[in-house]
Amino acid sequence: MTASGQGSGFFEIIENHMKPIQVGLLGIGTVGSGTYKVLLRNQEEIKRRAGRGIEITMVADLDVERARGLVGPDVAVVGNAREVIANPDIDIVIELIGGYGVARTLVLEAIASGKHVVTANKALLAVHGTEIFAAASARGVMVAFEAAVAGGIPIIKALREGLTANRIEWIAGIINGTTNFILSEMRDKGLDFDVVLKEARRLGYAEADPTFDIEGVDAAHKATIMSAIAFGIPVQFDKAHVEGITQLSSTDIRYAEQLGYRIKLLGITKRTERGVELRVHPCLVPAKRLIANVEGAMNAVLVQGDAVGSTLYYGKGAGSEPTASAVVADLVDITRLHTADPLNRVPHLAFQPDAMSDLPVLPMTEVRTSYYLRLRVADQAGVLSQVTGLLAEAGISIDAVLQREADEVGGEGATSTDLIILTHETREGTMNEVMARMQSLPSVLAPITRIRKEELN
Ligand code: HSE
């Protein structure tokens, strides 16, 4: 049958699919304004890729006047996000409000209204992802979130599609730019954490309240999302082990350097026979690894697949246009796929919702890794053998020992010194027990510093 035999409904459908897809933006801050600019600047190329135009036609922001100044006269600007969700012409809602509160309600309302959603909100997905993806699947809409992990680096696409042939073994990422900047400055300039944090704030890297960054929470949100996609498990932020960099001293960065390591805040997720490791903490990484040389506010994610081996993704993890790059890529994906049968789209978490794994997330005591220990000890005969004796009793093998001259550490006449031990791999629970015993030795004079170590090979 020819097109003319199809009746006017057919032409209506074709015409609708040639019209630009209409996008409503909730929150026009740094990423929102970048998204608007990138869409406008690259509209011709984006249209050639997507098959039709993509236009932001409505923006909601609490600061309506400021928002008006950022967009063209044809864009409707409102103060109430629900007006965007209620607009039947809007096909896709971009949520750039952030946080777990109102953003969750609005995303769920947008889904219920049959809108596709693009979000950069890692906190929301790491905590409420299961609810949000279930609602989206039930309503037959897409929730796209490339910008939620590592900003402009297309790591979600890589894990979910590019590496789909692989059994993913582990992922280790520098996925928080603020903390990587702080650690880089501490190492380069020998400065302490507090001093560099102030500098990071002055340069605008750290948020006014940088707690989520420096305490490892932001990185844990991102690691949680990656663990779900890599292993086909639900998002389980509550099971993640989260440690930030606030306790890290430049002394340890210096000792690590002397032993051939850099200290990075890593988000790690690993498949083991007993379950999935999901953890964020400072980590010694061999200085010769590419990822150890990722400096400043940059991000990088190392993924180990059984077929491909190691792959490394590097780029800007934050910022206006780098994050907008990911948001716009999601808009193009949705534009290409929104007419496809929902069952044939790429599943939100890479695995079909009815084929998720119940592999548990392991408690930190069951994680296996190696360690850097720094002990402030009395500079006396027999101390080293007491300490190493406790490790030997627990079956923990030593990789390297570094002991400084007492006067090098504490000045002339000092009677205590630093003893640094690198261990081979052991169970964290075993290490906790050994550390408690070490700590109670009279010759151990201060709280022991423990930093985990990953060879990443
Ligand atoms: N605050 C984050 C960072 C960017 O420093 O990497 C957004 O997740």
C-alpha cells in the first residue's frame, strides 16, 4: 500500500516525528545553562545525528529573572517545575535540581506524566534508583543519566553498551574532581588538607558545603551506580563503604611517594565469588599506573573486562559544558529511541529488569585488599619484631618496610619514629583485629594510620 493509502493519521505521525522534540529544563544553573548553550551552538550537527531537532522550549527555575536572562525570547520561563511537567508538548524533562528531596518527587511526577527524563543527579539515583527505574519501566519511558557519573566521560555508555560482551570484573575510578584536586595539590606542594581545601573553595572547585565531596559521598553515589550497571545488581548506596580524605596527612602522601605509590580517592567495585565489593576510600596506587597520574580536577575510570582487559576513560568530571555534553548525548539517545518498543530499548541498568542478580554487596570486613600502615613507635630494640610478629601470627605477609631515623622524623634527640609497612592482600576483618592488637602495644605511641592499597593490574 502506498503512503497515500494510509489515511491522514499516518501523515500526522510522520509530521510529529519530524518536528523538533521539545525539552523542559528543571533548574538552569551551571549545567543547565551549559546544556542550553551546547544544544543551540551545535544544533545543526545534533539534528543530523538525532534525525530531528531537539529544543529546550521551557525552563523552570526559582530565580525566574536570572533564568530569563540566560535563554532566548522563545523559551517559556516559569518558577514552578510542575508547569513544565504538566505541559503536554514537552517530551523530555531534564532534572538538574539535585538532591534527594524535591528532585525525586518531580522525577516521579514527570515519569507518571509519560515524559522521558534526563538527570545528572547521582545522589537521587544511587539512593532511589530502584524506585525510579521501576516507575519508568512500568510507564514505558526512559530515564537517562550519563551526566550522573564522571561528568563528560561517557562511562555509562561504555559500561552499558560498549563493553556489553564482557563479564566486568572490577572498576576503579577517580570520580570526584574536588578531592583529586586537593590530593594533587597536597602532593605537589606538600600542603595540608585544610590549606588546600580553602584554595579549592577559592578557585570554585569545592562547593560552599563540600562535605559530600571530601567525605567520599559523591564518589560513593557514582560508584554505586557503576556497580549496578557492571554487575546487574540493584543500586545499593546504603551498602557502600564510604571514607573521604579529611584524615589524610601530607606525611602519608610523602611516604607513599618514597615507596613508589600515589594516594588517590578511588571508587572501587569488584565482583568476587562471595559478593560485590563497593567502596570509596583513599588508596595507594603504583605511581607508574596511568590512573595514578590523573591530576587536578580530572576524572578517570579504569574498567577490567574479561574479554577486553583493561580500558581507561579520562576527562572532565564536572563543569558546565563537559557535563552538558553528557546531558545532550542523553537527549539524542532518547530522541533516537523514543519510538522504539520499550522492551527493545537499552535497559536502564544494562541488564534486563527481570534478569538482575542477587549477588550481595559484601560488608567491608569481608573485602580483601592490601595495606599501608604507619605506626609512630618508640625507637627501641625489638619494636619492629613485635609489630611484624603480630602480622605473621595472623598470616599477613609483608611486602615492604620503611623505617625513618628518629631524628629525621622528630628532630635531634627524638625517641620515637615512623614505621611504615606495606602488606600483601588480606581480609579487612583480619587486619582490623591485628591493628587493634598493634595499637595496644606499649611501644606504639599514637593511633595507627591505615590506608588501603590496590595494584590495579
Ligand atoms: N562535585 C563533583 C566533583 C562534581 O568534584 O567531581 C559533581 O559530581
